[in-house]
Amino acid sequence: MTARVTVYTDGACSGNPGPGGWAWVVPDGPFAAGYQEDTTNQRMELTAALEALRALDGPVEVISDSTYVVNCFRDEWWKGWLARGWMTSARKPVANRDLWEPLVELVVNGDVELRWVKGHSGDEWNDVADQLAVEAVARTAGREGSGRPEPLSDEEASPPSSRPSRGGGRLEPPAGRRVVVLGHRPPDIGGYESNPTADAIRQRLHDVIAAKSELHDDLVVLSGLRLGVEQLGAEAALAAGVPLVAVLPYPDPERVWPAAAQDRFRALCEAAHEVKVLQKKQPTDRADAAKALARRDSWFTRAADEAVVVWDGQDAALGSLVRKLEGTVGDDLWLIDPAECR
């Protein structure tokens, strides 16, 4: 009888999305690691397991600290995905299908077991896999070999925490369980003034945020405070007693708004736990402002642990943002149809 091979897998990402690394290691046997320039932590965890199974023959036990990977097979998520044509129970496309599909095929059609181990808990070979994945990010390159990997110097193996983002300087996200609230701007939520649709959306956001705060006592709401859903989400967070962090694309974005809108924006900034500004300079024109807003949205997708998006399913720009968030927060994305709030 062929002995079962045990392999430890791990993924790492500097920012989410951002540069990432994956690794697998068989104790005192072969190992491999790789690098990707722009990816997510979930994709790196999946890639690590997929590359290990592609490389190893015979019965295999995959040990991972990713519940995202292990619970798919423990709880048989994949059966529902296949039955629904690779759609989630919410009838949304399964995030990272390009990796899940070959991984499911290898696990289901092979002699593969998966076991979860708590990360950074003193498990020797989980730590080695983590070291290789983090090292791949730092070096922007992987490596492979056999036997216990020799560690690189501290400087070479450290993650690039000071690497600038594509938006210029790097702004660290706040501590806690971060949920970003995004969605339509007026007039798509009933207009610029107070109205029943906007009030109903605010109440729905309040209920969602309050429920999440019961699950996570360190919940933090991120909002860009743009007119519309972002301000409604900020007001809902404050009403629910959840800390609000305002993330602005540049200084004083409200200065071109009507006076009443400026007053509302400034009141929310004053009530916020913290105000972060992603770039120091004002945009020079509309194109420059649009680029700054795009960089802000990219920062949100990297920083968010969860997201709530009010989206009618039609707006293309919001749809693109939803797809990016699906790739980073996975099933921790809550979509609200504004039509249901009228």
C-alpha cells in the first residue's frame, strides 16, 4: 500500500490584492514556492494547494491554515457549486473559479485528504511553508528544492511593508474587522434630498452593520463619504455605535458640492473615529480626480475584510467593483438591491 504523502501549504499577500506568494513543503522532502505580482491572499492559498497536488503523486494529505480551502471540502461547498453551475447559493458566480475548478477535480478524483491547522501556532512545517510564501513576496521570486529550506537573511525574507502602492504612498488600514460600504450615488437612490428610498437604504445598512457588530466586537466601517450610499453607510455605522473611518481620495473632496452637502460631509468627518487621506494634492482636473477615486477603490478592495454594496445589478462601474471585491472578500460580500428598499 502506498504511503500517504503529507504536504503543508500556505499563501501570503502584501496588501489584498497586492503582490503575493504561495508555497508547499513536504517535511524533509521536496518544496516549491512561487510569486505573483497582483493577486489576493485567498488566491495564493488556493494556488499553494493546487500546485502541491499537481506536483505530488499518490495518496496525499494537504495541511493548510486556510479555512477557505479546507472548509470547501469539509463542508462540501463544491457539491452545491457544481449543482448550480458554479454559482453560489446567492446566485453569484463563485469567486476564483479558475483555481477552484481544477482543485476540486484533483481532490474529488484523487486520494486526497485535507486538514486544517491553526496558523502561527508553533506547527513546525506550517511555519516553514509560511516562511517560503512570505519570502517569495519579499524576493518577488519563488524557489524549489528538497530537504529543509535554508532560511534567507532577515532583510531578504521580510515582507515589503514599506513598498509603495500604485497610488503613491502606502496608507495602512485601521485595526479591526474592516467592512467597506459602497454603492450608488444620487439620483439613483431617489434623489439628492432626503427621500423614502434613501431612508430605507440607511435603515437596511444599519441593520446589516449592527448584525455584523454582534459577530465581531472589533468591527470598523470604512466609508469614502461620497454623496449617496457611502454617506448613508457612514450614518448607519454611527447610529449602530460602530467606529467609522473616513477614507478620502484627496483633501477636501466636498469643496465643489452645495453648501448643505458640504456641511453634512464635514459633520460626518467630525464624528468619524479617524479620517485618512490617500493623496496629499488636490486633483488638477476631472481626469485626475477620476484616477484618484479609482486608486481609492483599489485601496478599499485591499483593506476590506467584508463589504456591503448597494447595487442594482445594472451599473457597470459598480459591477466591476463588485467583481473585484468578490475576488478579495469572497462570500463576505453582501449585496443590497435598492429596488427592495423602495
